[in-house]
Amino acid sequence: MKQMKIINIVLLTFILNISFANAEITYKIFQNETASSYFDTIKTLRLKIRKEYPYLYIGTNIENEDTSYYSRSNETILVVAFEDDKAVGLVIGLPLKDFKFKKDHLLVSRKLRQNLGEDILKYYYISELLVEENYRNQSVPETLIKTIEEKAKELKNYSIISFMTVEREDSHPLNSVTYFSENDLLRSLSYLPTGLLLPFAWPTLQPNGKVKKDKNYMQLWTKNLS
């Protein structure tokens, strides 16, 4: 039987405890400036998890740059899942209008604004969901997303929450039997694919073990916040 409680422990930081059969997972929620203390955790988990299929992302020294936009937004929300003192998963989001694309992704920014127009102001964006492999079947991903959804609702400014997933064929040689499908997770939580595909370029692991910068398409998913 899972037990859950939320306790306000410091300004803009909360704690959520869920007990599983063999472990207690603690969820801490950080907003705005309190999130910055866990940016190194984001980088560490990103480098470890994003190299798996379907992202096949091989990180570089731009990791520092890729977390800076979180500190520039005053509506950043970070939820971190801990077992004891070890971070085993996290989700982080910010208003879609505050997400700053790198110079080589300016086409993505333009395409988003062309398709969404002024409605982009209604979108809250889940930028990253990162969960260690051993915790993906313990309701950790679901709890992380549900928690950030509830915090995004409290901001009152956003009626839609969004997420992007990589479009990669199931037959890809680097797919594995332990593949965690974000698409299946999103469908189970009532997100819908929009059909809007956005091109991102990043250092991508190839089937031959080499790495090269490839164009990777990401699908925008949305859900009404109500």
C-alpha cells in the first residue's frame, strides 16, 4: 500500500514521500532559484540516460550552457526523486516561451512560434524527464510528471502542458529490450501527439559505435491542464 504526503519544508521547496515494497522514494520539489542547486544532478543524469535509445545523445562540454535557461526563468519547476540521499530521477519544466534554443536550433524556435502563435504563452513545457533504469517500473516517472503538472497548475498562467519525444524507428539497431517508452508513458497520462515534428541536431551515437552530429526529429505532445 503506497502512502503519500506533502510537507512544506522551506520556501518554494516541498517534499513528497512514497513508500514502495522495498524502498522509500522521496520527491523534493524546487521552484525558481532553489532549483539551481541541482543543476549538476541534471547534467549527470542527462549524460548517463540520454545516451540510451531513443535519444542516443552523447554529451559534450555544452552541458553547462544547456541548463542556464532554467535559472533565467522565474517559473522553473524541478522535481527530484531520491532513494535515501541518491537522486534516481527528476523532471524539470518551464514556460515554453522561456525555453531558449541554442543557435543551431533557431529553426525550431521559429517553427514553434509559427505553429502556436500567441498560444505559446499558454504552454508550460516539461523539458527533461530523467529516471534511472531500475526505477522506471516503480511509478517514479508517472509520479514525477503528475507532480510537476500539479505545480504548473498552481502558476495559473498555463492551460496546456507539453513534452517532446524523439522519433526513432523501433527497428533501430541500438534499440534494446530494456527500452523505456516515453510515448507509452505519455499516452497513459492522457497526452496526445500533435504531429508537429521539430528538427534538433546533437552528437548522436551511431550503430557502428561512432558519434556524429545528426538531425533528430522530436514530436510535440500536449495535454490540457484542467
